[in-house]
Amino acid sequence: MIPEEKVSEIRDRTDIVALVSEHVELKRSGTSLKGLCPFHGEKTPSFYVHPDRGFFHCFGCQLSGDAISFLMRIDGLAFPEALRVLAERAGVEITALDSEDASAARQARARKERLLSVLETAAGFFAKMLDAHRFGPMAWAELSRRGIDRPMVERYRLGYAPHGWDELANDLAQRGVSPRDAEQVGLIVPRKTGQGHYDRFRHRLMFPIADTHGKIVAFSGRALEPVEGDERARQEPPAKYVNSPETALYRKGDILFGLHEARVELRRQGIALVCEGNFDVVGLAQHGFHNVVAPLGTAFTPAQAKLLRRFASTAVLLFDADSAGRKAVRAAQPLLAKAGISGKVVTLPTGMDPDSFLRDRGAEALGKLINQAPPVVDWLIEGAAHDAGLDPRARADAIEALGPVIGSIDSPVERGLYEERVAQGFEI
């Protein structure tokens, strides 16, 4: 337990205007400040922050509270988590008041901050190389091809990992970063022969992966066209994506790419667009869809569904229009249902992903597909009936496979209606 006087100290030492301003554009209105509410959609500002009294209030949705409750709601945190974040911001020590051993906790926290600092340094290096490195224009060419402009590059902090074997390793060493720390966060790899390390990411467009607090915990690197004269890369093309390995800071099944950037819009709309890839996220955001996230090189997981539910109650799945995409929808449905998320599915034209669809047909066309997206269970029933055709055995197998889908629905009434829908879809 954290004593109430410590909670009061954290509350009093937190600048609520600075905290809220990280999420809402505020303008002075008398002794208060106002802006568009981050918790519901509105066009006229009704969200007020009162710095002298240390609280906020929205006249639209009637939500109100102090800095602690604001952070809990905007970042989907429990009370102790929010306190820890604000205590760190305000320089208030609370570890000694917890049941954990104070000294061990301080050491663990110091190590975590040190590793996070290494990743932040690497992100700055990659961002700088995008403009400063001689092959940086190759990364910009890929971004331009996809219609990604500089403001969006800066929003997602994209960068370029140089072509050389150890350019990042050398830069980190010059800054006094321990090779052990850089290795522990997955930035460099020990050489198989001899001493030293080489860069894990080379000649790649870099996507920083942030946690819900905006702290960079990993990277995803997208391969670029080989540089002139690199015959090995042409003959043996590298993997399209290379991601950071799992570390003490990063477990890929627990994080959603783009969640930190999307969190305010997710709160406002209550709807999340879930796609497959990093470029899909950035491309959708470029076209005005700011409530978009993606799993990280993995199938959608229970932990990701639970995390998403903290920010949105509806998920619209925008997976690729191929067999893998359809399989991903089937796998995501029970996870969404268990997390209490209402799922919908956008069906893209064959061979297209969200990014290519946007570039070919535009945001308005995609917006219509999103608005018309059927519930995921309807989509699964319709797809199963279509794929089974008239073959009795195939139809029986398809109906049996839908059993767990229908069984994952909690409401008996809704479950009964979908059982009728199955009967209608298969004409039985």
C-alpha cells in the first residue's frame, strides 16, 4: 500500500496542464484551458483543465478527475501503475513504501532506465541517418513510393539503419554505451569469429516499437533495395523484415505497434483498426486513420487483445486479402470475444493489403469498407458456407469448425441467433 500522504504529494507535484497537453491541444480560456476531449469525439471543445485546482472536466461526456485518473484513463493503467509513472515524472520516491526490497527495486529500475536510454540513443541515430547517410535517400525513396511524408516519418520516428556492418556499434561505443547493454536490447550481435560486435539492422528502414508510455523497447527493420555493387544482397535477398529479439524490455506478443501514437484517437472513437504490418499502420495514419495498430510479426495474441480492450471496445480487422489473412481473422475471433471486444472484418480485393488499397483507391473508399464491415462471426459463417460449396462432407466439416466460434459468444440470445444464421447460411 502507498500511504495517502505520498499519493497527495505525487498529485500536488504533477503539472496537470503539462500532462494533458501531451495528449490534447489546450488553449487558454480565462483561468482554465480547454480543448477537444480525448475520451469522446467532438468538434467543439468542451474539455477543461483547471490548473489552480488540479483537475479536468468534460462538459460533453461528464468525465472529470485529477492527474492520476487522467493518466489511468488515457493510458489504460491501474491506479498503482499510474502512480508509479507520475512519481517518476515528478521525482517522488515511492519504492521504499512498497513490499519490494527497496535496494533491489532501485537497481532494477536503474538498469531498465539505462537500457531504455540505449534504445532511445539508437532511435536518434537511425533518425539522423535518414537524412545524413549517403544511402538515406534509398529509404526516403521507399517512403515516397508509399506516400509517407516527413511529418508522418517524425510522428512514428522512422529512421535508416546504415549499410555498413558496425556503424551503429561504433556510434554507441563513441557515446560510452556498454556493448553488453547494446547486445542485451538486441541492437548488436557478437561476431562468430574474433572479438567485437556487428549491427543487427543493416540497410533497413527502421520502425521504433514503443510501449504504451511511448518508451522505445525494440525495433523492426524493413529491407530496402540493394545498394549498387552489393551482388550478395541481389543473389541472396535478406529477409523482408528483421525484428528485435525478445529482451527484458520487450515481448512481441504483449505489444501492439502504433498503440502509443493511436491511444488518444482510440479513446475518442472506441474503435481500433487492426492490420498486419508496420507500413499498413503508417500508411493508414498518413490518410487520416489515426486509430490503427498492428501485431508485431506474430499472430494476434490474448495479451494483445487484453491490452487493446483498455483503449477500445470494437476492433475492425484489416488483414491482407489472402489465405493467411483469412486464417488470422479466424484465429483472432475467439481472442477478441474473450477480451470483450466486438470484432468486425473488412474484406479487401484479392491480392491487396490496406497500404496498397489506399494508394490505389484512396481513403474515402477504405472508409466506406470500414463503415460497412460485417461482424466477424457473420463474416466467418459466410466464408465457411462459400468455401464448403455443395459437398456434404465439406459442409459438415465447416459447420463443425464453426462450433467453437459460436461457443465463444457469451450471450445465450446472441448465440442462439448465430446458430440460426449458420442454419440459414448452409441451408439446413
